[in-house]
Amino acid sequence: MTWGSWGKQLSKKEMVALMHHCISNNITTFDHADIYGAYTTEADFGKAFTESGIKRKDMQLISKCGIQYLCDNRANKVKHYDYSKDYIIWSVEASLKNLETEYLDLLLLHRPSPLMVAEEIAEAITVLKKQGKIRDFGVSNFTPSQMEMIGLRMDIDVNQIEFSLTQHSAMHDGILDYMKTCGIKPMAWSPLGSVFREDNEQTRRIHKQLGELMDKYKATEDQLLLSWILKHPAGIHPVVGTTNTTRLTQAMEASKIELELEDWFLILVASQGHKVP
């Protein structure tokens, strides 16, 4: 999302260079959605990917569908969700064309709709898998009951949720428990939360606590935040949004940090502002 017009507005040349930097640092999965850049970023990425010379087998492409966004590129009267069989298939085919690829490694339903029909979604996913246009299927921002409704009709491989030190409700509302029980892989968008975006009592407590641990772990604050997520037994995969090459490299190094048990809780307490119950 941050590569295109909603973010850094990278040129094709800059996208190619960033792809190669990612691949050289073993960052091989690229997380898209059809709506990013008001339906333009996938096509920008696809042109750069074709020019990059990177082999398709050396990267994994994720996309999401379902949100009908209000913008000049769609004749919508209101932002809404469409999970009809025909739309899901059409949307995937559009993403494949824009990304200049023959298949998606993972397709996600972007947000739950109150009108989604699980049986119709299952029909679309069955067709797309049979045609080889998607390999795995998942959801994004779904609750346990929504996952169960869909999961009774087809396998859910992934649920991409908001999760960070400053937004960790999924640890307490059953979402991560449900995913671990059912073997659904969690992905976390906005994994650094509001720590670097906001200046308030909570973020100041967090910065103070992280600062006291940086020397011990020889790590930056953002690395400690990622390692805090990675320690959770659900096996959460952070979706890192930065386009800064140094921070991307540092993010990969976070996977080598093993926070001690009490340090993990010290960081949690700093976020909550009180001891655990």
C-alpha cells in the first residue's frame, strides 16, 4: 500500500530497486489489495515486477478483494463490499492482469460484509483454485464467528488482522486463540501500531521501556516491537509497511531476537499502564 499513490509514490525504477533489496534480504512476500492506490498500485507493481527480472517462483504475491471503494476508477455510489461469486472471480482476474502474473499465492477477503454468503464465496474460491488462479485462501479483519461461518465451507489458511503492542485486543477477544486452535496463520497489519505516530502517555511509557532494553538485546525500538509480536505462540507474521531499505533490513534481523519472558511482560505493562490481572 505504501509503494504507490497512497504512500511514497515510487517510480517504476524505484520499485524495481526495492524489490531486489527485499529479495536479497529474504523478504519474498508482497502484500497487495486491489483497492490500494485507488485500484492503481497493483498495476504499477506489475510493470516493475516484469522489468525486474525476478523469477515468479522466488516471490509470493498476496492480494485482497471485496471492498468497493469510492474513487474515480470505480462508478460506486457508496463504499461497500461485494462478495458475490462473479465479483470475486472478476476481481482476482483483474489483480492477475495488473500484477502481470498467472496466479496469486494467497487471496484474502479484505473485510467482512454483513451480506456475505459463505456458500457463494466457497463456490468462487473452488473455481479459482481449480483454475490455478489462487493457491491459498484467507480472510482479513474477521472475527472468530465470521471465520467459523466461512471455515465450515472451505479451508481458511490466513487471517490478516490489526495487531501491535498498542492494538493487541486479538490476544483477549478470542481471535488469536481461535486461529491457533484451527491452524489459521495470523498476519498482522500495522505491527508497529501508534508507537512512532503518536506522542501520548502510553507511547512515552513504551519508549522508556524499550530504551531500557535496547542495549541488552542490541536492538532498535522497532526491532523490539516486532520481536514482541513474534514471541506470541500463534506464530504471527508481521506485515511491514516501510519502504526504507535500512528499516526493512533491520526488520528481518528482529526475527533473530528472543525476548525473555519477563521482558515481554515488561513491554506489555508499559503499553497497558498497569500490571497484568
